Amino acid sequence: MTSTVVEPIPPGFGREIGGRLRDWVPAIIVFFVAIGLWQGLTTLFDVETFLLPKPSDIAQAFWDDKGTLWDYGVYTFKEAAGGFALGSFFGILMALVLARFRVLGSALLPFAIAANAIPIIAFAPITNNWFGLLNPFSKMAIAAVLCFFPVMVNTLRGLTSVDVRSIELMRSYGAGELATFRSVRIPNSLPFMFTGLKVAAVLSMIGAIVGEYFGGPTNALGVSILNDTQLFNFPRAWAGIALASAFGIVFYGAVALVERLTTSWHPSSRGFRGE
Amino acid sequence: MNVVSIEGLTKSFRTGVTALADIDLDVAPREFVSLIGPSGCGKSTLLRLIGDLVTPTSGTVRVNGKTAHQARVDHDYGIVFQDAVLFDWRTVSRNVSLPLELLGWDRARRKARVAEMLELVELTGFESSRPWQLSGGMQQRVSIARALSFDPALLLMDEPFGALDEMTRERLNLELLGIWEKAQSTIVFVTHSIPEAVFLSTRVVVMSARPGRISETIEIDLPYPRNAMTHEEPRFFELVTAVREALAAGHGGRAFRDAAPAADER
């Protein structure tokens, strides 16, 4: 039969990377222009270091102390990653329970949403108290609570926003709840879940750093940034902030990569490159 | 024994709307029965009652001599909706094998059956395509292959070609007749289209709305195999006219009155 295939075979992985690199070019240009402007303007107007150090000074400060700062960053990142894992795990678990038992969901969800409005970061001094200033778990706890909500809410939405026909189809096969979850609800939720996980990846780094602002071991990045500002070593403080951002961005990127690999079936993976 | 046997069936929704009243309908093996009627006549609801996706308010539905519930649990029917309802996270062949996986067939047996089904709907070569890479007509053929994959005695089709363009629809009508012939199945088919109902069916059940009732049953005595030429036979036109008049009679001249909210559109 003469069929109407609209789409060609999906492009190979190599081409995807190539296409994506091209997509990044404008962003990379903006990045370097912004750094250049920053450098030029701070030099031109002779801006005081405590207000805004020059990028070159920040880079120098990082370079002079790169080993130490890197170790601090890794320490803090481990806290963030631990919190991310814990918070996401319980977020997904909670979403599964609420999606399975709707009554429970309608009873608990309002509280979950209300709890989302709590400025969780304000609890940092309290978790420091609970688990001990020097115990990394005190920072993981803050990061975990921060990660919990976006993962839970997004996953829940993915589990429940299933086309009613899909559910009827599964019913027509006499499939039970478990099979419907496995074959329909969970795969359907994956793109939503990853949206939550990407938000959580960034939040976890913020949670860990803020937790450290309220006290922690001296080999933690947040403590180091705080100490540097108190010692008027602003370029080094900025270098610490830049490193924290870099960890956050890389973490986000790693989650996005896992998303691409596990939900490559999603129509959005086709991308729109104006072809 | 009839494949479908419905007696004194009534369905009211919680809103108080009576979707269906006093439905009696028998479908014999190898029949192709179309349900046709205006929006709100409950034809989709009737299909769902046969499939035990909706429970009746009163009356009985028996499928293959069992309760509709038992028939559903026993995989006695396959269903095709207006949308193909394919899962993007599965390839074409894994979409077709979904019911087989749920039935616990082993991999080799599934693979053989999927190949057989894709050949039946003429989609061999698209095994590893994703649903969104196919045209609407091809997606609907995958959906038909999936519904037939486990050899159900009965195929329920809810306006399966309603969203397709006229040319694709006519081609798929022809293919469906071929599949019906080969698979030796029984089909209950919901449609809005009079020519489609006449072209496909052994019998057309004309329904009227508010409450949904069967107003007339018209035997379609056109010989099989039917083909594109069937559309041009005088008898075809006579039957189309007969169905159209039955529909108008069922409407009771109320055609221009404002339509109440359709009970069969969810």
C-alpha cells in the first residue's frame, strides 16, 4: 500500500548533539559579551571591589585557590546531591501514593500546597540544631525538603493527567490498578517528573549553601563564601558563588541529560529546528 | 449463541439524564452491526455498556454468553476509539503487543503475533516507528491491529474513522472489511456517517435521542465482498435513503429544536 509516512526516521544521536551545539551559539555569545561588558565597565568607572569586583579579579582569586575552593564545592555538592536524592525519592513516593489513593490525595494535597508556601530556608538554623552544625545531614535535610515539593507536585500531575481513553483501554483489557500504573500512569508522568527534578536540582544546591550560611564545617563552600565576605575578600567570595552556580548548572544539565536518554520517545524530543 | 445479547437495558446518569431506554439488541457471530444516530442518542454509551466500561442502570448485557464484566476480564472484546490512543513511549510493535503482555504471552509468541497483525493492517516495516511518526490513518490501523491481536470474539469500534479525511476513511473502510473477513470477527461499529454504515454493515441500527432508543433496524443486503463500485450501485443509494429516512423519523420532526447536551459525548 502507498502509505503516508510524514516523518523520516528520527535523527541519530550524533546529529542531535550537533544541532544542539548550534543552538547554543547565541547563548555563548551573550555570555562572553556580558562578561566583557562587566570587565569593561568596572575598569572604566573604577568600581570598588566590595561593590562589584572585576571578572578578571574573580578569576584570579579562583585560580590562586582553586584546589581548596574545588574541594569545598565538592563537599557542598555532596550535601546537595544527598538532599536531592532524599527529597526526590520521597516526592515521587508520595506522588505515587496520592495518585493511587485519591481520597488520601484530596485529604493531604491542600496541606502539601500550603506547606509549599512555608519559607523552608528559614528552617535551616533549626535543622542545624537537630542534626548538628557539622553533620552534613543538617544541610541535606534542608535541600531534601526544598526538592520534595516540586518533584511531588509535578509527578502527581503527570500520574493523574492521563487521557481518559487510555484508562478505558486498560480497563477493556481487564487490567488492574498496578498494570495501569506500570503501563500508562508512570510512563505518562516521566516528562512531568523530570520537570520537577530539574527544578529540584537547582534548589538542592541553593538549600545546601543557605544551610551552610547558618553554620557548618570550614571546608564547606557556603561557610567559605560567608567568611570571605566578612574578611572583605570579595573576589574570592564571588569566585565561591560562581563555583556554586557552576555546580548547580552542571547538576541541572546532568538531570536534563538523563531526561533526554530516558524519555527520548517524547514527541518534544523531535525538536523544532525550522526544518 | 449470540455474541452480544442485550435485554431491557436502561442507562441513566447521575445528572438525571436518561441516556438509553429499553434497549434490546442481539448480535450474532460474524455480524457487522453499525449504530447510527444523532448526537445524544447514546450510541457511544451503548458501546461502552457492551464493553463494561459503563454499568447499566437496569437490564442485562451478555457478551459471549457471560456477563459483560466477565467478558471484559476474559478479554472477549477489543476496542478501537476515535483517537488511536497509542502510547508515545512504546514503538508501534510494542503498542500492538501491549494486550499480549498483559495476558502474559512470552516474548517469542508476542513477536510472531505482532508481525502477523502488522501484516494484516499492512504496516510491516513500521515496527520500530513511534506513533507520532505515523499519519492519522496509519495510527488508527495500529490501533485496530492492537484490538485484534489477542483474537477477541468481538470488536467494538467507536467512530474509529471519524477524525480522518474522506479519502483515508474510504480506504480504511475497505481495509476494515478485508480484516473482518480474514479475522472472522464480529463487529459493533458506532458512526455518524450514513454511507459508511451502509457500506460496511450487515445491519444498521438506527437510534433516536432523548432518551436514546433503537428506532429501527435495517438489514443491509448488499453482497460481499464490497468494493469501491458498491458505492455506485442503485441498491446502495436505496439503503442510504432508507437509513436517512429512519433517522429523520426518529427525530420526529424535532430536527430544528435546540439539541440538549449530548449524553454520549463525555
